[in-house]
Amino acid sequence: MFDGEQPRVVDDLEVREPGPGEVLVGIRAAGLCHSDLSVVDGTIPFPVPVVLGHEGAGVVEAVGAGVGHVEPGDHVALSTLANCGACAECDRGRPTMCRKAIGMPQKPFRRGESELFSFASNSAFAERTVVKAVQAVKIAEDIPLTSAALIGCGVLTGVGAVLNRAKVDRGDSVVVIGAGGIGLNVLQGARIAGASVIVAVDANPAKETVARQFGATHFIDASAAPDGVKAVKEILPTGADHAFECVGSTRLIRQAVDLLDRHGQAVLLGVPPASAEASFRVSSMYLDKSILGCRYGSSRPQRDIALYARLYREGRLLLDELVTKTYPVEDFAKAADDAHHGRVARAVLTFG
């Protein structure tokens, strides 16, 4: 839990039973995403006290009235979209745009006399959590839950941005700025889509091996090539069809725009501070270039999580390789420090 001053591990948290249309899940594994750390450092404003975590998998313990697609004992991966399923955006197949899916945090937890908020309608850093039924997606029991946990955020966001938002096509060229947890999933999304040239850019040269494992055909060490646009254009002289900014830097957002070819798309996935502003040369946009925001991979979790689980079982999508290290939840501080300093692609917390 985060109380507004520091995150802490507690053992006296209570969670209510599921109500109608809700599911109680016993969490077995949860990925530590930079969005969780961004709440702690203030980059993402959120009310406190809050139980963090939003990338989890576990076993259904109980279901509320009206829930029929999962039952106790089912293995599930969780999404963060508590969408209503009935509004115009949900009806159009755009649940990430549901106005009831964000900005209305609930308080399913209690600690003593205090109620605690749920983060991202999920709170996967708890041994047990309550989510809306639409957030629980049944998966095969032979998928390790430490790997399945990562589908619900990093994979949905990165792979989804490629397949759903940018709609990368066979033979396209792709540049991925930042080879962290999201960037690696963009790389493998581009590989799955059939992109012909996939350039990973990162300031940590040690990430080259894993970037190539996930799909990069080229790697640029940004620490040795400060002019990222020039370095990319040595590989793609006319620019890229798609550039994905996965760091959250306004400087790199500008670079993503500048290295586009005609008709190119810059897709923004990194999360800068809420008040950050970015600039670009307006005249460059008249060659049919686009700057695309992307929330949660423009995903439809009930469809996409099941798809990605199937691609994993077919050997086409990497999950196990994303898990750099697992930590018992009591070692949260160590996991957070490793993630903050880039020592892991994804740290996964385990329970029980």
C-alpha cells in the first residue's frame, strides 16, 4: 500500500466479498510496472491511501451474482479496464474509451478504521482483490501465472499498440524508442505483425541481446549515438513507417516525430508528467504524418488476453522471457529499486 509518503508492506488488510458482477481473485503473481512507481513519485496523481498493482494473475475464489464466464478455481489474468460494457464506446468495441473505466476509484479494502482505494480498478499487489467480472479473463492452467500476470498491462499495451492502434502491416518499418517492459512488447508485436525492419533504440547497450530476442533487427545504443534521428536514418534513409515512444520523454517524442517517413505514425506510449508539453515542426506534418495517443494498447481485453495467451502457447509470443526476476511481495523495496535502475525488464512479485 502507498500512504502518500512511502510504499509499505502490511499484513492486516481486509477486502470485501464480491458483489453482483464482481469477482474475488487470489493473486499469485503481479508484475511491477513503472506506472506503479509513477504513483509513488507523483508522476501519476492518485488518491491515497491506495493498494498498488495492476498487472496480475491468480485463481478465482468467489464470484458475485450474475457472473457466468468464470467460476471458483479458474485461472485468470486481470485487465485494468473496469468498463461498463453498455455505453456507446463499449458498444463500438472501444472499451479503453469507456468513461466509467477511469477516474472513479473504488474502496474495496479496509485496514482498521481506514478504507483504501483500488489502483487501476485492480490492486494486484494484494493477496486477494475484487475486480469487475469483465476484468477477469480465463486462461489455460498450463500457463505459468508469473508469466500470465504480464499480459494484463505490458503485453496488452505494447503488442496492442502495434496490432490495434498503429495497425502495423507486413513489410513496414518500425522504430521503438526504449527497450523496457513496454518497448519489448512493441518489438514482439512488430515481429508478429510481419514488420521487415525493426529498430530498437535504448541508452543501455546491455539491452541489445534481449531486444533482438524479442524481434529487433537492429539496435542503436543511444548513449553512443546522441543524435537518434541521424542514427535511425542511417538504417532507414527516408524514415520509419511507425515510431513508438516508450520512455515518456518530451525530447524523445520530438525525435519520434522527426524520424518518420511520409505517411508515418508516431505512437506515444511513455508517460511523462501530467503537465508536460511536447513540440514538433508543424510543416513536417503535411506529408500525411500522424501523432497517435494510445491508451492501454487500444485493447479489448476479453478478446486480446485470450489471443495473446494462445499465441504464447503456440510459441509465437514471449512471456517467460519477460520475467527477469521474481520476488516475494515482502521484498517490494528491492524489486522497486531494481526496476527503477533498469536491472530488470520486468520484476514479478509472488504471493504465497
